[in-house]
Amino acid sequence: MYGKKNNRRRVRRGFTLLEILLVVGLLALLAAFAIPNFVTQGEEAKKKMVKAAIGPNGTIMQAIDMYKFNTGVFPEELKYLVEKPNDDDIAKKWTGPYIKDVSGLKDPWDHDYMYQAPGNRNENGVDLWSMGADGRDGTDDDINNWGDDK
């Protein structure tokens, strides 16, 4: 049996540098498309949370309505949804807290919700808004309960 060559294939172990670079490049390309999408989805979710909290059936608006139902007036400040008001007549009628803790009065960007009672712009009686991600009042990213937000 001389003259016969060994026809066995060589056993491959591991990946070539080209294969590794190709996989890494594909993963980087996928990440370049996916990561910005996740970031914008997070911001949209925060905006929806604010709209849900300050809308007509939102948690904060319901607490304000319950406060008014019990005391006969809108709260002077949002903190009175959590703590008893200073006014003795109103404090006697207060049956709160209407929101569990003060953290419920912060928007998803950790800014205090803005509040004005009586409201100037809202037919419901109070103006309630978030200053949005930038934390500045009166900018385009503000979200409010009177309907001219984006």
C-alpha cells in the first residue's frame, strides 16, 4: 500500500480570525440599530407615565378630586395630598393621605410636578404639569393636563 496518500481531513479546532471578526462586526451592527431604539422607547414610556398620572383619571388628579370632595376646596399645594394641611378647618375634613408618599408627586425624571389651583388653563379647575426631561418650565417637552402638550 505504498503510494496511497492519507485522505483524512485535518480536524479543525477553533475559529479563524476572519470568522471572529465577522461575528463581532455583525453584533456591533445590530447594537447600532437596537440601542437608540431602546433609548427612545424609554423616553416614550416616561411620557406615557406622566400623562397617565396627570390625566383626568390619573392617580394625582383622582387624589386631588378626592381631597376636594372631602374638604370642599382644592389643595393649596400638592404636598397636602400626603400631609395634613395647616388650616384647621380643612384639616378637620382631611381624610388623607390621598397619595402614599411624596415620591408619588415626582415625575419619572425625578422633578416635582407643577401645580396651580385654581388653574388658569384647565376647565377641571387645576393646572397640573411636568417640566419634562429637561426640568425647565415652559419648554417644548412639558406635559400638561390642559391639552396643548405634544
